[in-house]
Amino acid sequence: NAGVTQTPKFQVLKTGQSMTLQCAQDMNHEYMSWYRQDPGMGLRLIHYSVGAGITDQGEVPNGYNVSRSTTEDFPLRLLSAAPSQTSVYFCASSPPNRGQETQYFGPGTRLLVL
Amino acid sequence: GIQVEQSPPDLILQEGANSTLRCNFSDSVNNLQWFHQNPWGQLINLFYIPSGTKQNGRLSATTVATERYSLLYISSSQTTDSGVYFCAVPYTGTASKLTFGTGTRLQVTL
């Protein structure tokens, strides 16, 4: 298993540009989430999904869109990038077993918005 | 929402020393997870521990849910233990939506 994969590893955008951060998992996990990590801080939840076709907002959803058309993929879209979105983005997935909802994280995407 | 506080914020140890990291949370939770973020940024789940004590090698964790805290013990620390340790509790509902503490940055020196 490759686990949770994210692409790209690093991206530079100009203010106003749009882009999609890709996330895929091959563990057949129902739950997937996107977090951002800013310097000196813990992770904050952006959006999450409990299964294909179902998404919902987390703590900091503004400026981001998600969709979940398959179990494996959960892309995060930045509609119009702003410098405040400079951060490291982590995708995570969780197995379907209740009571053992350990989260597995991807390696992260480092985004710089100029 | 629920607040998660970790202490100490920074910790420097010599190799071989023991340490205790603390996580306090402001409301009742039905689970808690500890993560290690290595110097390359990778997040690794250490423990899923809603209550009681678990051990994995030199690491162990205890959660006292009724008193709203959890402790992570690192014994005989090694340089590979360096990084940031986070605890996280459910944002709302399921454990898949997590609220993270601000972390404890650990540096283990020779």
C-alpha cells in the first residue's frame, strides 16, 4: 500500500490564481480530511468527507472547495489564492472501523502564495 | 469549540533522559490521539487512547478522561525522537475531525 499520497509537494502561486491539491489513498478508508498547518501551530481542519459524495466544512473552510466522487480521491481546490493561504496542507484518511479511528496523514503540500 | 493545551511548548533533553508531555482539553471527549511530526514534516500516529494506558516500546500514554488530560511518556530518549508532539481530540462527533493542540517541540541532543 502507498498509504496517503499528495501532489504536488511544493507549489508557488500568485494572488488570484486557482489550483487543486490532490490527495489519494489506497486503504479503502471511508473518512478523508484536509488540514492546514501554519508556523508554530497545530493543524486546523478545512473540510472533511465521510464517504463518496458526502462532504462538510471544518474549522477554516473559507476559500476552499472539495468534492469526493470516489472513495480513493479527495481533491482540495483553492478558488482564488490569497497570501493568507500560504501554509502546509495535509490530507488524512481514517479506516471505517468504529472505535479505532486512527488517522493516517499524507506527506503534505507546501504552498506559497505571493 | 473544544480547547486543547499542551505543555511544555519546548523541551530539550540529553539522549537517554526521560520526559513527560501533557495535554489538557476543555470538554469531555470520547477519544484522543497523539502524533509525532518528525523534522521532515511527516505526521505519524503514536496512540489512539480514549482512556487508560497504552505502551509501545519506549513510549507510553495515559488518558484520564474524567479529569480531561492525557500524558505522553518518553523513556530513554533518542535523537530520532526529536520533532513536535501533538495531541488531538474530536472537533465534533467522530474522531476523524480533529482539533489539535499547538504541540510540544522536543529536541534530543547527544
